[in-house]
Amino acid sequence: NHIDFEFDIDQVKYSNYARLYGEVDFLTNETVIHFMPSDLSILDKFWYVNDKNLISISEKEVSISNLSISSGEQFISINGFISPDPDKILSTNMENVQLENLNTIINQNLSGIVNGNAIIKDYYNDLFLESDLSVETLKIDEFLVGNIKGSNTWNNATNRFDMNFYINRLDQRILDIEGTYTPKLENKLDLEANLNQTQLKIIEPFLDSYFTKIKGTASGKLNITGTLPKPVIEGNGTLEGAGLHVNYLNTDYNFEGGFYFKETAIGFDKVNIKDQLDGTATLSGTLNHDNFKDFYINIGGPFERLLLLNTTSAQNELFYGTGIGTGRIDFIGPIRNMNIIARARTEKDTRIFIPLGDSENIKQEEYINFVNLSDTTTIEEVEEVGRVDLRGLKLDFDLDITQDAYTEIIFDIKRGDIIRGRGEGDLKLQIDTKGEFNMFGDFAIQEGGYNFTLYNIINKEFEILPNSKISWYGDPYEGILDINATYNQLASFLPLVVRNENDTIYQESLEMRRKYPVKVLLDIDGPLLSPAVNFDITADNLPRNIPLPNGEVKDLE
């Protein structure tokens, strides 16, 4: 008639555990349960079981005495009866319970102090239940939500709970929820929520993979029906002073406009957006969901001179810079597997940089000869270039590149080996959910320069001729170059004719020592990382025949 029991549970990841010890006695008219001193640890805080507790069960009556646990100032207790006697009550009490105790269970960063009590009586006949709850200084991810207070009372006449809760933040009432909960109805909830400048920051923990620095407020009226596991929220409101940061683009946007809730969607209607450079956009669409899970986004709209990219090489090694454009953008797909589709024309102040390597991973020949266009110099292929991790996000950009955009293709940032300029073209940029980056299209350079370097032997700025072209067919590092460039120089041709000691007579000629304008032609063709580099020299204003001091005439042809 006597049983000793032990119950063990562990949460190894957080060093949380419970070791509950107790005994059960089966008597003639009742069963008695007693919890003995036990060990409970939550977030390295020990909880103590009051060993003077006693639970007695006899027919329809359950008696609970001194059942409580405590940790410092935190205290939870249950005392009283579940009985047919309408005068006997069961009371529960919470004092100074810290919400952070739940963090390891719900995987969120909550803080705040919970106090509350509940009374139950006449459970078998005319149930009465009343509870009061308060949460002081509720924070989510260190963001202050506010102080929550409310009450919940069972109404026997209508067989429902009358509920009333509100949130105060910094002495301002920001949310009121009032209504009923009727257990016997299919739609058990019938609540009305009034938002009064409710802070949007509280939703950031659910979106911080892509959006951070969420700010602003929401005001409006919402009706809540359905059940606690599956609430249905409907209504509308407005956003004021709202804003957010798009992590991947490193851009900040402010926005205002209307929103609405439907049974399976949260919608936005003509929300006006402005960036830090006064570019604008107007977005509409919905966040569809299945009981506030499995969110699917379908939001888009036009934009004008909007800041679309504001990154550095440290933030994205594939491409970076400042991108300003006019066009349309759409966010489509599951929130954790989102597709961003943009159709845009570049605008003034756009500056895009595409780094292809550095001095350690691009190898070039150690010499160069100025010859005719049939001779070549080759750059060896480099090892595979590392890619940015963008798993779970898909980008699909169709860009109409105009001469307002400045572009640099960087072969070697340390030596300054860079193609730079402005041009025109249609480019498609794609990044799939595995982080693979692809480019398609042609970019025709209309004006620009190529700072050609070869170790410490050559470092010259060539002028790129119009209609030089770079084409991509997938891998951005396997683009095809078709670049023609020139470099103007004043040069003496004396070193070309002095070949031995007997040629010193040329050095006595003023015409030979004179510097003439010459043009170096540079032709770069082939794969982006291993092109063929060809050179030639032309001189349009050279004299054909030059008299020498000994009376001879030198034919420079």
C-alpha cells in the first residue's frame, strides 16, 4: 500500500534538470501523495520543493496543502480543494516569477516579472473561476513591450469567461483587449483589440533573418475569433513612423500606410516608402500564413530612384557598392525561402564594384613585349573564388544599365589592376537558394579606363574605346572580355635603331632624339580571368626620312 517514486528529466543543452522524489500511500478511504525534498534547476537557479506538502484524493474531493516551489524571491503555490462543496476554494499564486525561466523552452529572449493568482470553486456544479495576472517590464530581445495587466472571470449566467487585458508602455496605454471566451462554442473567442501606437519592434524576433532595426507604431482595431490554438484576426489600422533595415542590401527604409488582417493573411495597401536619399516606393500585398505559421510573402510595387544596395566588400565579396534605380520590386515566396525579383534601370550616383581576385590568386607573365597584334600575353586561371552564403534567399534582378552607373571590375586591388567606366547593357543577376551567383548579358563600355599592371614593370592607365564589351553567360568569373584600349605617350625611337656601338651616329641626330606622339593599342579578348592581351604601337606623325650628321638619310618605314 506504499510506493516510493522518482521522476527525472534533463535538458542537457541548457543544464536544466528536475529530480522529483515522493511517496504514495493507498489508504482505506483516500490516496495520499507527498513530494519529498527534490532538486530542480532552471538556468542555473535552484528551486526548492516545500516538503510539508500533502495531496489527498477521496472520491470527488481533492485536497492540496502547501504544494509550492521557490527560488529566492520567486514563489509558486497551490492550496485548497477541488470539491462539491461550493464554499471550498482552490487557489494558485505566483510571486516575482521571472519570464526568463521560459527562454530555454520557447527559444526566445524574454524578460519580465510575473505576478498573479487564480481562484476556483464549485467545480462540479456551478463553476466559478477568477484570475488576475500582471507582467512587469516585459521585454522581447531587450526591447521594452511594457507592463501587462488583466483579469479573467467565469460568468455562470452566460457560461463564458469575461476577459480584460491591457498593456502600458512608458505610462501610455498602447493595447487593450476585451471580450469573452466561451468553451462550449466552436468559435470560443470573441475579443476586440485596440492598438494605440503599439510598437512594431515586438515582431522583429520573427523576421530578424532578413529585417532588423524595426521601428514605428501601429494603431487600429482588430477582432479576434476562433480558438486559442487557432485564432482568427480581422481588422485594419495604420502604420506611423515605421522603418526597418534590410540586412542583405544594407539599406534603411521609412514607411507609412495602411494594413489589414484577414483570416489567413496580413495585408498592406499602398504603403509609402522612403530611403535615406529620398528615393521612394509604393508597396502593396500580403503575408499569407497558416495559423501564423509557414508565412508566405507576396508584396511588391514600383520604386523611383530608390537605394537598392549600400554594401562594402566586407559585407558581400561577390559585388558591392551603391545601387540606385527606378523600376519594380517583388518579394515572393515562403519567408524562409524568399524570392526577390527586381526590374530596374540604374540612376545617377550608382557605383558597382565586382572584385575578381587579388595579388595572391591572380598570376601573370613576368614579362611583356610590344609587338604586333599576333603576339599574346596570357594570364593563368585562378583557383575557384569563394562565394557568399545566401542560402534560403533567391535574387532575380533584371538591370537596364545606363551611363549614369559607374562600374569597376577589380582584378587586383593591391596593384590597382582595374577596369572602370560607364556604359550600357542589359544584365540579369541571379542568386539561388544555395548561394550560387550567376550573371547573364552584355555590358558595353562607352567611356572608361583600364589601369593595366604587370608586377612592378608596367602600371599604365589605358583609355577604353567605345563599344568595348564584357559578356556573361552564367558564372560571373567566366565572363568574356572584348576590350580595346589606347595609351598615348611621347617617345623617342632612338632605342629602336641603336643596336650596337657602330650606331652611335644616330644619337647625334636631333631628329632621332626628339620625342614623337605614339599610341599604344591594347586588345584584351577571352575569358575574364585568363584573357589574351595583345599590344601594338602606332605613330601617325613620324617623319619618314631623317637626315643624319654624316649626310645619310634614315628611312623610318
